[in-house]
Amino acid sequence: MRMTEETRLPQPDLATVEIGTVLQALADPVRLQIVRLLDTVGEAPCGALELPVGRSTVSHHLRTLRESGLVETHLRGNTRVSRIRGEELERRFPGLLPSVLGARPAAQGTAATDGGEGER
């Protein structure tokens, strides 16, 4: 099915979205995991994303991602399918998404116990 303007759920114009809004959305571990999954699979309905939270929670996080401008959601029959707004995000915030997706998780327990690097 071809996506049309009528089937797309409301989303912000990225020209009006501040970087803080995007970073705040990405700061939640579940939302970051959703973005990583969508980056891998391209697009998916809420129920197809394997996450450690319930479906209604996934739906809430997808809405937050859509309202922050990171994700586009459209209707395919009765199913809401989401995907990352990759090209648009790259134009608005060059390099942001590849940096976030490529970042390694922090090592567990080292930053809090040794005061971080450079503090000796």
C-alpha cells in the first residue's frame, strides 16, 4: 500500500523541533532500543518489536518518538506501522542519529566508582 498524506499520523515539522526535544526522547532506554530496532528492521508495527515492556507501553513510547519528530507512523489497514525519519533527521541534525545509534553502552560500574577519567 502506498503511504498517503491521509494515512500518516500527525507529526511535527522537523524545522520546528529543538535538539533538546530529540535528545530527551532518546534519553529513555526503551525509546532508544525502539529506535535501534527500527533502524535495523526499517519499519514495524508496535506488536512486532520485541521489548521488555508491555504493548501499551511500547505504543506510548512510539507516540513520544513520533511527537518528538524521530519516528513517522502511518496506518496500514488497522495497523500502525512506524519508521525512523532518517533522511529528514539527517538534514535537520546532521550526524546525530548515526552518532546515537553507533554509541557503545557505558561500562557498568566504572564511571561512578572511579570518578571518571581525568579526575585523579
